[in-house]
Amino acid sequence: MIWIGLLALGVIVWATCIERFWFAIKKSELAILPVGSSDIVVLHISDIHMAPWQRYKQRWIRKLKDEVNPDLVINTGDNLGHRNGIKPVLAALSPLTGVPGVFVNGSNDLYAPAKRNPLQYLFHPSERHREEDAALKLDTDALNSGFKSFGWLDINNAALPLTVNGTTIAFMGTNDPHEGLDKASKAKAEIGRLPKTNFVIGVTHAPYLRILESFSDSDIVFAGHTHGGQVCWPFLGRALVTNCDLPTKYARGLHQVPLSAKKLWVNVCAGLGNSIYAPVRLACRPEVRVITLRARS
């Protein structure tokens, strides 16, 4: 019995004190751009959940521009993990000023975290916020204004074009589906009014299957929210949950997700953070994802 106790203690120490600070840059490549296009290095950032005292995380993020040298930044939300997290997260991301980028919001960009029983995630996705949660509302406009000052485009329930390395990309995004704020039909309608492009990227915070179905005309979709499961089976790396209806085998990384119309490329970032009320990562390192988009042959 003593060995079981020591093993359990070791797992707890690893998950709470070591792995959740073991930030990673996960890289992949995909030949999907129109023939003749130049490569595009995409830095996919998600689920930072920044609190003001998280200085190590802030320093690590500030180095990403030099480490990755991205051509494009895609931020899929949940940047904040505390009411006073706006200035620290903007300061950490500020070296990326001038790099073309787009962003959408997650629920933690809208509401401060509240105490919840983390075991509930094993049984069902977390609940939406309600009117009585108004006291938790954050200054989302200040956060988004900071992103816009970097030169990033706000594509919450919107579609906008952006030219990167000579390739014009049509981006369509949604506000947070987990809060029921998504209007994918609005974004799709706006896509139809943009100048015709040969490449479409969908961007959303939470990769609910209904959103992926709505964005099935995209060439690829970027999402976050799942935390990669946050707690996965040791050695297997398989997520226990995704906090949405996305199957657990797609909880993080680049996959082709089968939909009714086709298999859609989806890149899910497990994110850099966690709720301050659930400070744990097990078999699921915090991460940003770097995907190099290349031309089809």
C-alpha cells in the first residue's frame, strides 16, 4: 500500500508542479495551399489562461517571435485566467506586433474563472455562464483592442481577407460556441461577399461538431478549448474528455475529422494554461502549435 501512496503522490507532484510548466512548441506540416504558393508558418496560440503572477509563462511567450519567426498568428481564445490578466497577456504577446494575425474569443475572455468541481468534466461539458454571472464579466473590449493594436483581425462571427506571403486567405470565425455565441451562418454569408480566394481558414474557440460541419467548406479549421484533455492516460496520451462533443482522439494536434460532407483538416491546440482552480496537467504538456502550410504538389 505504501508504494501506491508514493506513486499517487509522485503523480500529483508531477502534474501540479512540473508538467504544467513544461511548455512546448509542437510542429507539423501540411501541403494544402494552392499550387505555387509560398510556405506560411502559422503560430497557433490558445488557452493561455493568464494570471498576473504567472511570470515564467509570460517570459516564455515573449520569446515565441524569435523562436518561431511566424508569418501568421492565429489566436483561438481563452487568453485570460484572472480578472487582472489583460495587461500581462498583452505584454507577453506584444513582441508579435506587426505579424499578420487573426483572433476569436473564448469564454474565459468574457468571464473571470469561478470555483468548480474539476471532476464534473469527466461526466459532461462545463455549463454556460448565466445572467447571474454578470459580476464575473471581463473587459473583453480592452483585450480585443490590444490584439487589434498588434495588427490582428477580429473575426468573431465575421469573415475577413488577409494576404500572407503572397497568398490571400479568407478567414471566417465564430465567437465562443461553448457559450452559444457562435453565428457561423453570419461568417459564411460574409465569406460570400469577399473577393474570391483559393484558400479558406475557419477559426473557432471550441471545436463542437456543429461548428466543424458549418465550416466544412474551409480548407482547414483552427481551434482550442479542449486543453488536449488536460489529463490524459499516462504513456498513451489519450484524452479523457474534450469539454465538448469532439471525440477524444482529436483532442489535440492536426487531424482529418470525418464530417457528413468530407474529412476536414482540424488543428486543435492544447493550450498553455489551465483554470487557476484546476492547476494540473498530466500526460498533456501545455503547448503552442506551429504548422507550416505548404503548396500542394
